[in-house]
Amino acid sequence: MGNSALRALVGSKYTFWVFYMLVLVLYPMVAYQSYGYDDEFFNINLIQKFGFKTISFLQHYDVHPPLSYLINLVLIRLLGSWSLVRVSSGLLVSVTLIWATENERRNIGNQYALVLLALMAFNPALLMWCTGIRWYAYFLPVLLFLVFQPNRSGYKAWLILGAGITLLAYIGYIAFILAVPLLLFYWWSMPESPRVKLKQLTYVVPVFLVLYAYQFYVFFMVHLRGKGKELTFNVINNVRGYFVSQISNQGVFPISVAAIISILGFIGLAGCILKYIFGHPDDKKSRQIIYVYILATSLLLVLGLGGKFRNLIVLIPFQISLLMHFYGVLKTNKVYWASLIFVILANIWGCVNVVRHKGTTKNSWNMPISETISALEQLHHKDSSLLVFTHDPTLTFVLQQRNIHVVSTYNDHKSPGFDPVSEIVFINTFRGSMSRRFYDSLMIEEKQIVCAGKQVFRLGYDPYFEWKNKLINDYPEYQIEVVICQNPRNVDKLLFWNEKIHEKKVWSR
């Protein structure tokens, strides 16, 4: 009776619509509730400073192609709120996830599609990175569309792939790396003979090379020189990046209970897949899908992109495609099923962390921004001359939006420009990519301020700070330390606090 009820539940189209509604609520909700994370404010500051001239600036000085910025420009002009721009990102990825699932449901079946939806929609990396305004939010929906594209035959498939890769390359140059595994993926999926496929490619490829010709020129003449500084191969960073992104997940700390569950699931899945491959040497299709995943992974790691966890988010569609292919041949294998459940449970745990802004691998995502804002707004209500010092880009932005005077390495305000104040606040957070030397200079100046009275409170206890301290020896126990100084003196002598980020090399990267 229980099995028949479960089969009826899985077989019902209404079950999917319930999950679809959940996805349509979850992604925009996380997007709307996000205050933003550090890298997003580079985009925001450029757009607010240059407007549509941002595109010209990027083409001459940045290391990214311009399309994601252009999308942001159009959306912020239309919607007038960065929160609503993020909601647009959340809607885009959620609609793409639903589209992919519904295609698989109609073509293969409900049970297969339900597993696919669980692996894709409840992946914490997608939930965290694709609900923002950086390039990932626009890149991943296009990549998911290409990987789970049901039409893989004839000119139409090559046109879709060519248009997709061109679009990806205007969003992020990482598309150049993924183009090779994507081409192989489509080539092996198509039923036509190699001769026919080669002929079709010969007609299609030149069209998209012409469409991308100018951006190729910018890439080689300008962006490649800057990009080369970011491509540094480091074995430890690459292994750590792969582990966090593909074996554990980005929503949980790598040594947490959830991470261990995910690791066990990964080991189980890998064991089942390897056993099947060695036991079925004639299954060419299964080997090809593995080759595609290994090639995409190897290229990213060899080029040094694995050091940043978020870069490897582009492997997720390939990984899920691989798992779902073997689900088709191993769905009666109890170990494979149990391992899939372990991975899905760990992913859901990670999604809960993303929603709660706690316990993820992204430190700035975990910061208790709401509590900090609430405390500072109370102080500001009592004293409108309140002056806040912070080197965190998120706090800089959200506090300025609330008309609080902020001195930061992220804005042009200088403390001597303000009238004497009766109270100042230092918000101390993890230095992130700021150089240790410059950060120490900020802390020394802060301690030299003479105050009539001082109050300190801390927010956002990090249960994993001891582990993080083994990697970064100045990682703080609490995400935020708020230092309130009454009747401060010598504020005009804060030389390092008054330096602006774009004029000084204060970053370690």
C-alpha cells in the first residue's frame, strides 16, 4: 500500500507543480533577502559611477566581457532596485530549472525528472550564486539550457550550441574552456555520421566566429593581459576547490556532518559508476559522458580556476548530467539510490544554510547584516552625526542607503570632511582579500583613537573558526565586532582609513 501510494505521488503531475512553485518562490526569495556579497559591489559601483559608459570602461580596463554588466544596467534602469535585479536573476534560474525538469519528465519519465529536480534545484551553489548580479547568475541558466537541451540532431542542434556558446562567451571568458567539452557532448549525442556532423559544423561555426570577432579582439588585446594575473595554478587550492564544489557542497563547511554525508554519497556514486564501467566495456555512451566531465574538470583545474570555489559552479550541469545518465542504468542498484539520497540530503542541508545565511563556504554570505544594521540604526536615531568606519563592501553599501555617514575603503568619504561627532563606530570584519599589512594599519589606527568611553559587542559566532584559523591565522571568532567610541578625539589622523580602494594597492590578489 505504501509503495503504491509513493508511485502514485511520483506519477502525479501535480507533485511536480508543487515542487515547481517551491522553486519559483525559493530562488526569488533568497535573491530578495540578500544584501549582496563583496564582489557584487564592484559591479554596482561601476554602474552607479559610469552608467552606460560602464561598457566602454570594461572593454578597456576590466578582465570580463560586458554582457552581464549590460543586463544589470538595463534591469536597474527598469526596476530601480538592486534587490529587484537579484529577484530577476532568481526568476531566470528557477524558470530554467523548471524547463529542464519538465523536458526530462515528458521525454523520460516522472521518477527520473524528480531525481533531476532534486539534484539541480536544491543545489546550494546554484541557490547562492545564481540569485545575485554577478556573471554566474546569467551564465548558469544558459549552460543548463545547453546541457539539458533535448534537441541534439541536425543543423538546429549546432545552431543552438553555437548561439549558446557565443552568448556564454559574452558573459564570461570561461566559456572558451567549456566550449570543447560542450562540442564533444553534442558530437557524441548526435545520431548522424561523423562526415555529416563535420559538414554541418563547417557551415555553422564561421557565423558565430563573425558574431564574436570584435570581442575576440578585445580579449586578446586587453583582457587576456589582465586575466593572466588571475590564472595561477596551485595544486592545494585546486584540490580544495574541487572538493568543496563537487564532493561536498558550497552550502556546508567541508568538515561538518552534512559534508560527511555528501562525501559518503559521492564515494558511493563513484564506486557504483566505476564498477559499472569496468563491468561493461562495450558501453561507449557511458564512457563518453565521463570523458566530457573529466575534460571540463581537468581544463578548469589545469588553468588554475579551481582556487575560487565559485568558478567550479560551471561543472554542476556536467556533474548532474553524468549522475543522471548512470541513474538510467543503475536505478535498480540500492547502493546508487542510497548514495543519491545522501547527496540530495546534504544539498538540502546546504540550501537551508544559504537561506539562513549561516554555515556556508562564503564568509561574506554568513555575516549577520540584519542584526548589525538594526543596532546601528538605533544608534543613528539617537545621534544623527554618527560616523561609521568599515572596510566591508556590503555594510558600506547598505548603511549608505540608510543615510548613515560611512568612511570606507569602498567610498570617497573622508573623516575630516565631517563635522565633529560625539560618537563613532568601527565595524571590524574578516579582512578577506585585503593585504594583511594594510589591514593591520587600519587596526592600529583604530586602537589609537582616544575615547571618553568605549563599548564593544560581537555578532555572528562562527563554530568553525578554529578550523579556519589553521588556514588563515587571523580569522576571527565572530563575523562582526562593533566598537562604539563616545566623544572621540584624533579622528582626523586616521590616514589609512581615509585611503580609497581604487587609488591604493591594498588587496592581496
